[in-house]
Amino acid sequence: MSDFESKLILLRKLIDESLESHVRENKLISMSEPVNYILLNKGKRLRPILSLIVAETFGSKIENAVDVAVAFEMLHNFTLVHDDIMDKDDFRRGKQTVHKKWNLSVAILTGDALIGLAHNALTFAPQNKIGELVRIMNETNLALCEGQNLDKDFENRSDVTIFEYLNMISLKTAKLLSVCAKAGALIANATKEEVEAVEDFGLQLGLAFQIQDDLLDIVAELELLGKDTGSDLAEGKKAFPYLHAIETLQGEKLERFLSLTGKGEISKEQLKTVTTLLKENGTIEACQKEIDSHFKKAQECLNSLKGRDTQDLVNYLNLVVKRKY
């Protein structure tokens, strides 16, 4: 295990302890069980970890940024609960979703409670930072709503473009990673230029992350991914691979692709056929090129931070973008 991997374990432990503490101190009674169920369902904690690494990069003690980091993790989990309701998903991270385990009302209230907890966590930030942190959290929440609404709208459209898709994921996925990086920099009193650099780093990272997610749905090993591969194709989800295929496939190959996707389920043999089509027409390669483009832009953001030790951020970038699941 590398030093960075050991550090990630310690950071996750710190984040989990802080999340538990915030729920406990807010003295939730009837809502404590569903809130803890979603909040303490051990995830990768990529977003709060980013805040902590950025804060440390700019000279802050990690402990000084934990409350702010977990505030944005709470915001993230709020979106998961409500997204699961809208998408009618029964499972997340191998466990029943909140609305499935309890009911719709409890799930809606759980999401609402998480927003309250998130804002309360921000009050533990340095006094002179609270106003701006609240503002950027609300700004982010609005962007997430816009992104989710666009994503749902895409389900009923057949003319979605890759440009529209990139705009949607910049709001729904990349914005939160961007603001997590920004929050860490603000806590550490980074310069305006440094704040802008890590904010753009988070944006490029988020775009690469989502397109990598789209690609892994097709090429990842089932055991590593933790869910059925090809689920996005089965649903006809307007993700990067699907949209690129629609734009580039022609004639019989396009008809074949459309006949195998968007039907709700896809067999291993059908997925193999679709994957072959996507390899032959350059879709898999186009996905990787798009990922590499945003990866390079994220690296350039880090290169602009002269005089700062960015090795942990470089390690983080490689961890997120080059993952296999």
C-alpha cells in the first residue's frame, strides 16, 4: 500500500467520524435512522477528500477543513436520495434505496434533513468564510437541480447533442467536485488565482470522471463495477457513448445499435455485439480521447500552482480518472 493510499484511509475515517458527530449533535429523533442509513453507507468520499487535500495543499491543517468538507458530502447525499426517487432505483451501493426501504415521504424528508445538516455544518467554518461558503453551496445546489432536470428531459428527447450532454454533466456532476476544491482553497486562504485554478481543476476532473463512468458501464469487469455492465445502454441513457454512436453510426449498423439498446435490459451477447459496433466506429476511442482531454486540462491547472506541493492532487487525479470501476 502506497503512502497516498494509507492517507486516503485516514481521511475517510476522519470524514466518517465527522459525519456521525454532526448527525448525533443535531439530535435527530425520528429521522436519525434514515439519515444515518444514507450518510454512513460507506462510499469513496471522493468529494470531501478533495476538499481536504486542497486545503492542505494551500497550508491549512486538515482538521480545519473537515466540517466544510462533510457539509458538501451531505449535499451530495441529498442529491442521491432525490435522484433515486426520480429514477425509481431500488438499490444504491448494494443496499436498498431510502424510498424502497422506508417510503417516498421518508425519502423526501431525508433529503431535506441532509440539506439542513449541510448548512449547519458550514457554521463551524471560520466566521469570515461562512457567508461565502453558504452562497457557493446554494449556488451549487441550484446547478445540481438544473443538471438533473436536463438529464430527465433528455430521457424524452431523441435529438440530444454531445455538446448538450457535456453542459448537463458540468452542472450535475462536475460542479460539485469543482466547488469542493474551491471550498478547500477558501478555508486555506489561497489567493484568488489559486482558488480559480483549483476550481477549474475540479471542473475538468468532474467531466473526465463522468465520461469515464460512462465508458466503464461498457468495458468494466462486472465484479469490479459492482453492477450489471451495459445498464446505461439498456436504458438508452443519453450518455457520451450512446450519443457518439447515434451521431456516427449509419445504415444497418445504426439500426442494429438502436434495436439492441433502450429496451430496459441487454444480454451479455447483445452487449458484446454493441461493444463491437462501438469499437469499430470509434466510439470507445472517442470516449477515451475526451477523458484524456479533460485529464490534461486538469493537469495544466495543477501546473499553474507555482510554489505549491501538488503531488497529492496529482495522485488524486490519477486515482479518480484512471480507475477501473
